[in-house]
Amino acid sequence: MTRNLYHDKRAQWLLYGAVFLALAAVPLFVSDGFLLNQFATYGVYGLLALSISLGWGFGGILNLGQGIAFGLAAYGMAMTMQMQSQDPDSNPIPPFMLNNSLDHLPAFWEPFWSTGGGILLALVIPTLFYVVFGSLMFRARVSGPFIAIMTLAMLSAWYTLILDMQPYTNGANGLSPPSPLTVFSTQIDPYSPTAYWIVCGLLILATAGTKLLTQSKFGLVVQALRGDPERVRFLGYNVAVYETVIYAISGFIAALAGCAWVMLVQYVSPAQLDTNFSITMVIWAGIGGRLSLIGSILGAFLIQGGQSYLGDQFLNTWLLLLGAFFIVVVRVMPKGLAGLLELALGALARPRRGDGTGARADGAALPAAGE
Amino acid sequence: MGVLEIHNLRKSFNGTKVINDFSFDLTELTLNCLVGPNGAGKTTTMDLITGRQKPDSGRIVLRGDDITGLGEHEIAQRGIGRKFQVPAVFRDLSVRQNFEVAYSRQTNPFRNMAGRQPPGFAPRLAEVTDLTGLADRLGTEAGLLSHGETQWLEIGMVLMQDPAIMLLDEPVAGMTEAEIEKTVGILNRLKRTNTLIVVEHDMGFVRQIADVVTVMHMGSFLAQGSLREIEADARVREVYLGEPEV
Amino acid sequence: MAAAAVAAPHLWLPTTREAWGATLKKGEPIKVGLLFSLTGQLAVPEEDSTLVMQYAIDEINKNGGIAGHQIQPVIIDAKSDFNVYSEKAKELILREKVIAIFGCYTSASRKAILPVVMSQNSLLYYPTCYEGAECTQNTICTGPLANQHSKDLIPYMVKNFGKKVFFVGSNYVWPKESNKNAKIWLQNAGGELVGEEYIPLGSSEFGPVLGKIRDTKPNFIFSTVVGASDIAFHKQFKQEGFKVDAMPIASLTTGEIETKAMGAEFGAGHFLSAPYFQSLDNPTNHKFVESFLKSKYGKNGSTHYNMEETYLSAYVFKAGLEAALNKTGNIEEVTSRMIRDVSGGVKVDDSISPEGLIWIDSDNFNTWLKPKIGQCQADGSFKIVAEAKEQVAPDPYSIYPNLGKCTATGLVAPDGKARKNVI
Amino acid sequence: MHLLDAVPLINALILGLSIASIWLIAALGLTIIYGTVGVINMAHGEFIMVGAYTSYALQSSIGLPFLLCLPASFAVVALVGLVIERGLIRYLYNRPLDTLLATWGVSLVLMQGVRLIFGSDPKYIAVPQIFQDNLAFGPFGLSVFRLVVIAITAAVVAATAWLFYRTRFGMQVRAVMQNKEMAASFGIDADRVYMITFAIGAGLAGLAGSLFGVLAIVLPTMGTAYVVQAFLVVVVGGGSLVGSVAAAGLTGELQSVFALFSNDTFARFLLYVLIVVFLRFRPRGLFAVAKARR
């Protein structure tokens, strides 16, 4: 029988390979430092969209607080870079702390003297937080929209806390490490191909890893529990553990994005934990197609690119258009733009055997028989 | 001694005693039909056995192992499989994928990330698809199956678990005559190798499959025996005549 | 691989930073970036900043430009999003190659763009008040620093209303730093601080704070509440039964625009310290107000301290560029950094500056100016009740003498070590 | 404890009542919509905002007195809600996550639409002079307008309770909530019930908006300030009317008392954390029932 090419694993990997190759080749054709930096930033957004697609598209966990992992990791990275510009003997304390009358470095800043240790903490702490908060939620069997609201509340709590802890975080002004990241005594110029390739490499590794994960038995169980967690439980799987793991992996990817982002922009502020930014991530995945990893990533590219390059022409109508577009996507194509491709390829396959795969687009990702 | 023993189970909701001192023994390799009028507590009993609800008091013992109060997945891992009344399959996965998920010998998430199905999957799948007759539907999305096929898929999924005991809640609800006939065939093959509890209203269906019939009334044990003995039982007649539906 | 090397030689060549920097060309217009928000929450003040900058540029161009060159603004909408500020600052510097950026209203957005401004040795004109405690080689600020802003206001209030004061601020850096300065003035004036509260940015619930104020019975309130919160604060102050003549609010932010938004009835009687008020009575200001409001940029109907400071930054830029030209004689040799270096001491005299003569400090590149105190009237305009006798020196590290002194080459610590780009 | 020491605390409790009433009226429409229709309406904050702009526009164009602005805002926003329900929400009733996202899209459109019409500078709503005073009983006091908000909230809650528990319509609503198919067989049109409920919920948000426009400021972004609190009230309350009343009372008082002993920012942080912990133990809120599975 003719299968829909969209569901063909080999075709999927081919597409992924092609996209990866195209992304990696960008610096060969683009010499403009600004563009490289901008594209690398889009790559970071792609990582975030990927993390949302994994949690929401595959796991059914609508996380409106992904800014927690992103923001915490970004703070960790900024702290690391800040300490690189400090000197343990002559100048051990970041300037903003002196302005806030701290006369010694707070203990939780100490580990960030070490670049490796700092980056490690930047990745581990958000992931651990996701493990703890996730197991708290999932063991209580919080589900569906309640997860969305709880993650949103948690995000607001972190936002408020970071804003309020001004002596340790510089409050609303955030951290601006004065010089770029240095690793192995090489400075990574954020406008160089090197920085671009680092982000691109992270994106490729994370995407390929996530793709493999979704194709494993683990991924299958996660997709099953998206539809009906209780059924999965009665098959003998500890659903809370599975949900926590997928949530934490998604958080880890967002943490990677947070580190990469600060490497590129040398700046972090509580705005990275703003609810709007976290919801924007969901929009990227929603429009691109939450069920497709690459669709979500391309959705982020498309929307952020649109915001950069169409925004100024439309100025005021941009948000209006984005909102309207998003409504249309949710209303008529819940699988996003990737769903359109699925439909098109399905139509090509249909003449020989119409199995109606495309026609049942809606509701596929929704709790089918749950409570 | 039975493979599953239930001792003096009690459960109330908001002061209403739904299960009231219910005791019950299940013999290995039998098909036991659990019958009783609406509200007799059949589904709640299922919930208590599988861990969906926790009993207020009483013990549930599986092969000498006390499983009272364990979580659903722990009970499932110890060998109790359950089919729901409203068929619960993963509608957006293919039939094959449904069976893969149901083959739950390995439940550790990290081990499952390695990707491969544990050994023994292929022969088990062949056995189950043969029994349920779904061999040529493996590639189909489960949401597109007919109602009967969905019921067989779920029975198949429970079988993939290779459970010591299967609990089936109204497996023929909503089926056509032909489908019921096929299901009878499946169950009669199954009871040679498995131990089953089937909750059912349709006495015609019970007649075709039951080894033992257990009658519940108002959350308590009322009677047990072969179908003929049950039909002759005066108390059972009284309970059922009080209720319009049989 | 060889093909790639040919196709992209830049990969193998050491990148020359200078090649990316801004350049000016003879006979071509001078490009500058206007990086403000036209949409979103920050648009309320920043749209006016963009308008007044366009007005100033038009005015300069009409009078012959700078040394015969016209100024060409590149107008950006930063959408009140710090990520966009950062991205667009890069675009302006690396792509548009502007010689200078005029932009930002908040310290948070300034901190977001400073890394790129500093690493590319570009130049930022930050045209509003801020807390100080920053010493870079790439910024010029035309608004009052925390050490200038409340210097006269606090003694004035203590003298006229009494010793006891309650500090209320939005919860972020500028209010806290401003209050540190204010505490020094308060101590000098013999006043007494009876309470200090910060409320979340954007919050409109002032009940708990007003409750504490009622309990502590201050003679006046010193406010560094900003934005929408500020308006909510003044409205609830009146609704909760506080009387403006018994306990006025002395603010660093509540100007003509805020008063208009809350309704003059809620603003009347309160005090504001600022270097500029629309009602300043001098010929330059009369001309500025009249011709700005008549121009196509005057649609919002008022001039405001923030707008005037922004307006001045255009003339500070003009004076700096002219000084750089005097030095090199060739516009093609002028760089952003050179303009900054020669801007120390440049003046904008009272024939141009509506607030009166100002000049740029040659150590820290902030502005010498005269803060004035105005009281809001029933019609929403301000009556000037006091004015500094002479220009007050800006000092970004006035309350942190241990950290050192900001000079043109960096922050010089007491032990003599100098550090560049301290942010 | 001396009476004098207790004064700030009692004042904080009185103020907490006022904060509770503000959060409650902000959450009321959301409660009805969530409790009945099961939709988490992310555009609720923007309904509030549209209500405030309606009052502002009516007042500044035709000089409508403030007290008449309240019902007018209710009507206008109810109409907006009706249009959105008919055009969008009704297609998404079985997809809870998608309604959440779609209504978020609606909120973007409403916010930007209002900004295009009215600009982004702040507006204000004028109220009669008598609302701008303070009532004091010895050391205890509260502003008149806050009392007005408390009174209006109480009245609206009572009216809502009456509508949903004492009228034929309310009976239909509850029938639909319990079992849509069964209700349909008794001739109750669930579609119509949902539509009306959604419109009423939206209208209540509009009413809240015109009150908030007086307390604070009218801005296109004003809704976001209230909507997080409103959500927390609904979630903590579990989606029922009595739950929301209890949750608003509890969280409002806690916020006020925490703020008395620490500061507003920290009080808010503490409240968020408490709510997350609370939901860990009662994931379905204060007043909610477990569902059976067949």
C-alpha cells in the first residue's frame, strides 16, 4: 500500500538531514556579523520551540512556564561570564553588588568562578528544578489546563523573586557581562561563525537526540500517555515518572537555549522569565506544528524572522496579524503548518488507498478518553 | 486457595457504602463472570482490585502477595490487566504501536529510551494478532477502527501484558451479533490459558462463556456457582426480579 | 572544502573589527539610530522621544545640518521588548552603520544594548534620568543623575512641610538608588525617614502601602513610582482620603503627561523635581513649545522633561561632531568613539536649550544642569517654585566613593587602578 | 496584645477584604465560563480591558454618568463575548488546551485592536466626587470607592448565584453541566446555554473593567495585571462560584497581611508559592469532585 510519505521514517530523517546541512552551511554564504548573530539567535528560539514540541506535542504537557528553565540557565551563564571579567584578588565583586552594599560575594555566586562549573550548574539547576517541580505536579496527577496554569504561576513566582532579589541579581536591570564568553582561553565573538556553529551544533544535536527519543519505546509510551494517561498506568507504567522525565528533558533543552542565548547577547534580565515570552514559545510550536519537531523549529524561525523583517513595515498591525494567524491555526489546523504538509502528502498517497489519515487532523493530540 | 483472594472489602463514598464486606476467591484458569444489578458495585470492585480506588478496609491478595493499597502501575506490573467498559485505546497511534506500548515487560523509562523492544515481543504480537484477528490492521490508526475492532484491540492490549488475571468490563457492550459471536470465540480460547473476571449484564453472553458466576448485590457477595446453580438460587431471583433490567 | 574557502574568504581571514565600524562619507547624510518603542508598554514615553528627536533633526537639517551634512534618522520600533532592543541595536551598529544611537528610556533596555555598543566602540546617547553607577567609554547622558535629581527637592519639602517623609518606589534599581541619594539629602536637611516601600513594577494596588503611610503619618511622601503604577498611586492617594495640602507627594517622575493621564484633579498640589517644565518662562522655551506643538511631531500636545532632555541630546551630538571635525578637519576620519572623546565640556547654550545652559562633564560624560521644582496646578500645568542657583555637577558614583571616580578613561579606584566599561 | 498594636492588622484585614473583592469581581466571569463551559479563557484580561475602554469612550464622547457606564460596559463586552463564542469558541469545546491557546490569540487581537483605535497612552475614567473620599471609624478606614467595589461585587455575586441556582435558566445550566446528552433529551439546548453563559461571563469582566479603570488606569495592557490573580482564584476555588468566593477571600487577605509584615513584592511571591503547594495537595481546587470512569 502507498503510505503517506510524511510518516515515512526514512523520509523524515532525510528532511532533517537536509535542514541540518542547510543550517550548518549558512556561514559559508553569509559574512555579515550581524546576520550571523541574528540567525544564531533564531537557532536559540528553535531550541526553545523544540523543547515545547517535545513536552506539549509529544507529551501533552502544555508548559506555559518554559521561561523558568530558559531564564535560570541564562542567569547561570551570565553569572559565569560576569565572573570571567572579575578578578579573585583585586576585583572579586561584580559592580552592581557593590552598589547594593554587598561587601563580599554571595556564596551561591562562588561556583561561577569556574567556567566549566558555572555552565554545568546553569544546565543542572534548571533541570533539577524541573525534576522536583514536575514530580510534585505529576504525582498529584495534575493534568491538562491545570499544568498550564501551575507552570504559569511558578514562572510568575520566579520572575517576582529575581526582580526582588536585587543585591544578588541586579533586579530589573539584569546582568550584562562586559565581555564575551571565553572558553579554553579563546574568546567566542558573538558575531563570528564560531558562535553560530556552536548554536547550530546544539540545535542539531538536540533535535536529532529528541527525534531518536520520540522514536524509542520511551517516546511511544509518552505519546500514549498524552492521549490517555490512565490507560498507560493500567498497563504497568509509572506515568508520573514518565511525565517528569519528559518534562525535565524539555527543560534541559530550554536550559541549553538559555546558555546559548546569553553567549550571543551578553545580557539577561527578568524579561526572559516574562509570561509573554513563554507563551510566544508555545505559539512558535503551535504555528509550526507541535507534533513535528522540525515544524516547531521552523515555526520559530518563521515568526521571529517575520517579526524582524515584516514588523517594521506593518509596525502596529504585526501583533494583530500574529494573533489572528494563531487563532486560525488553532481553529482549523491544530497540527500547524507541518499538518498542512502532512495533508498534502496524504493527498498524494490517497489515490491508491485512502486511509483518511489527514482528515482526522483534529483532536488527534487531545485526551481521547481521559477525564 | 485461589489465585486472587478478596477479604472483607469495604468502600464508602460520602457515607454511602458502595462495597460492604465483600469477599471473593478466584480459581486459576477459570472465567468468572461478575454479575449484579446496576449499582451492585461491580465497577468499584474492579477499581479496588486494580488500585484505581483505595479500599477503606479489607485485603486483596494476589498469589499470596498482599497488593492492597498499591498504585495502579504496581498492581499492573504484578500481573493484573484491565479492559475498560468504554474502550480505552490510544486513538492516534497505530494498532501495532498500541500493542507495542501494551507490551510492558520493561517499564523503566531510561531503559526504554534505548529504543528496541525487549525480546519476545514478536512472537507475542503474532499470538495476540492471531487471536484477535487484527493481523491485517496493524498499520491502521486505532482511532479509525470499528467499535468491535477497538474492543478486540483493547483485549489484545491486555493480553500483551501477559497478565496473571484479566479483568474485562463489559467487553461486548455495543457490539453487533456477529461481533459478539467472535468475542465469545476469543474468550473461550483465552480461558484455557488465562484467568479472567468478566463483568457483564447480557445473560445470554454469560451463558456462552462463564465457568463460574458470582453475583453481587448492594456491594456484598450474594451467590456463586455455575450458571445453572445461580439461576436456581432464590435470593438471586428475588434481587433480579426487583430490578427491571437483567 | 577548497570551494568553500574561495566562496567565503572571510572565514579564514582575521576579522577586522574596524571594517564593521561606522564611517561617515563626505557628501553623504549622517546616519543616526533612533531606538525607542513605538508599541507596547514603554511606548507612552518613548513615542514622544522618537517624535521630538525627529523634530530636532528636522530643525538641525533646516539650519544647514552639521558642517553641511544632513542627519538621516533610522527609526526603529523596539516594541517594549528587551530582546528587540538588543537585536535592533546590533542591526543599527553592524548593518546600518550608524554613527550614534539615541535610545532607551529604562535602564534595563540600556543594559541590554550596552554590550554591543561597547564591543563595537559605538556611541549611545541616553536621553533621560537614571541611577548612575556606570562608567563606560561609549555613552553620553543628557538627563539628571540620581545625585542631581532630588538634591534640592528634599530640603525644600522638609523646610515647607516638615521633617517626616515616607519613600515609595517601584521595585527596581533606579528608585532604590535614587532613594539612597535622597537619604543623604534628608539627613543633611535634618529630616526623618519613617518608612520605605517598593511595589511591583506595573502593580496598581496601593492599598497596603497607603495603609502603612496612614500608620506612620509622614509630613510628605517622596515618590519614585513610575509608569501606570504612578497614576494608580496618585488616584488611590486621593480616593483613600489623603489630603494633598497636608501630605503632598514629591515625585521625580510625575510630569505633564502623567498628570494629563490621571486627570489634573489627582495631580494638583503635588511636587515634581525636573530640569525642565513646559511652563518654564524664557524665550527659548516659548519658541520651542510653540513651534514643536505646531509641527507635525507635536500631536500629543505637550512638552515634557523627558522630551526636552531627548531634544538636547541631538544638539549635544551636533556640538560633539563639530568638535571632532575641528580636530580632524576631515569628516571621513571621524569615529563614534572620537565624538564621544571630544564631547567632554561641549555646551548647549540658552539660545537653544529650553531649560537653560547645560554642558557635558568631561570626566563622566553626564550633564551639568539646573534641577527645578514645580508644583502641579489645577489645570495640570506646573508652577516653578524653586530653581537651583547654578548647574549641579553630575556624579555617577557620589554615594560609592570607595568604588572610585569615573573618568574619561575608566573608573579609577582609590588605589589608582582604572577599569574600563564598568556596567 | 494592646489594641493599638492590633490597629494595623485590623486595617490590613479590612483592606484584604477590598483586595479580595477586586480579585473576586475580576475572577467572576472567568469562574462562570470555566465552571459551566469548561473553557479557560485567556482573553479574560482583555475583556476587562475592553470594558474599561467602553466606559472611557462612552464617558468622553457622550458624557454618560459613571454609574450608567457599568451596565453599558457589561452589555458591550457581553456582545463581544457572544461574537467570539459564536465565531470561535463553540468549535473548540472538546479541546480544552486549544481553547486556552485560541483565546490567547483573541487576547492579542483585542489588545492590539484597542491600541490601534485608542493609542497606547493612558486614559482615565472620572467618577462622582462622593466616590473620592475616605470613610473612617476611629483608626479604621477605607475609601468610599473601595466600599463601592465591595458592594457591587457582593451584589453581582448574589445576582449570579440567583441566576444559576434559582431560575429556570440556572437549572438548565446545571443540567447541561451534569450531562449534556441527557439534558438534550429533555429539550435543553446546550449550545444556547453555553452561548449565554459565555456572554454573561464576558459581560461581568466588562463590568469589572469599568471599576478597575477608576481604581487605576485605562491602558491596552491593563488586563494582564488582573488576569493572573483571576486565574489563581478560579483554580484555587475549583471553578465553582462558592469556591471562587472562598479563594478570593483567602488569597486577598493573605496578600494584604503578608504585605503588612513584609512588602508587596515578597507577599506576591509567597502567595504564588503557597498556591502551587496548595494545588499539589488539592489539584482540583477547594471545591471539586472526582469523576468516575466506566
